[in-house]
Amino acid sequence: MLAIRSLFASMLTLGAATQSFAVDPASAVKPLPCTVVLGGGGTSIGDSKFDGMWHEINRRMTDALIAELRKQKFKAELVFSTSPDAQERFTEVVLNMKLYDCAKVLQVTHILNRGDQPSVDFEIVVFHVDESKKPKKGDPHMGTVVGEYTKKYHYEFDENFMKGSPSEMGVGYARDVIESGVLVRTAEQ
């Protein structure tokens, strides 16, 4: 396990395959200058050491991403959840959106791919919850999730991948999101 831990402790951002989209501005949420950054979500295989290693990689990446957002004058509040339950993670996010009066969520997820050539995808998603579009009367959900941005970074587990850094990746991901224009910059921290 030590070999695997050292193998994955560093990562590379070069050569990542990406895909992305942006939302139609007409459906965008009112611009509140605050974003909840949700880290920790991703593939779980049930092995506490292996899952813990990937959560630590995700945490380093998320910490660097949020530090870069703040450095660039974006108000960002961190929520890091290792819960395997998506509904539980979403509830944490919604509560923090209300607590910090944030309009958007930036989610960092890792997806492990098995097969002939093992790989990992890191997906960065920005969304908001449209409270005016509740599914049905009496439905306990607070609204409809509206995606604004997604970008997937694909890495093969090769020599180049092993030389990189989760922190460098997080900074790069933050810069991509900033460049997309989906977040609102503020001078307040």
C-alpha cells in the first residue's frame, strides 16, 4: 500500500483531455459574489486506506483551488465531505449556501476508471439551485439544480501522471473556472 500511496501522492497536469460547457446567460442565477466549494466527492471502493488516499489527493487539489480563487478576489467557502452518500453531500452544500449566502457551488470530483489502462478523471462542475423551479408542490427538495460549467480532466496512470502535483492541478482548475466567467469576483474576503 505504501508503494500505491507514493505512486499517487503526486500527479501531472500535462496532457489532460478536457471537455467543457457553459450555461446560457438567460438561465443564470443572480450574481451573489460567493461560491461554496465542495471537495471530497468521488469513487469509493470500500477500502478505507485506498479511499482515504484519494480523499487526501482531492483535499490537496480542493485546498489549492480555493486558495487560488481567493487570491484572485473570489469569495469561496469550503465544504469537504467524504460521505459516500450523494444526497448527504448535497444537503451539506445547500445548508452552507444558506449559511454563507452563496449563489453557486463549485464541485471537485474524482472518478477512478479500471480497465486495460487504469486512469482517473477529475471533474469540476459549477451549478446553482433554482428555487423558483421546485419539482412538485410539497416536494421537500428546495429547487432544481442548474449546471453552469463542467470540465473533465482525464489522466492515464503513466510516468508523467505520477510526477505531477495535486496542488498544481487545483490551481490550474481554478484558473480554468475563472477564465470561463461563471463566477462573480468580489474585493471582499
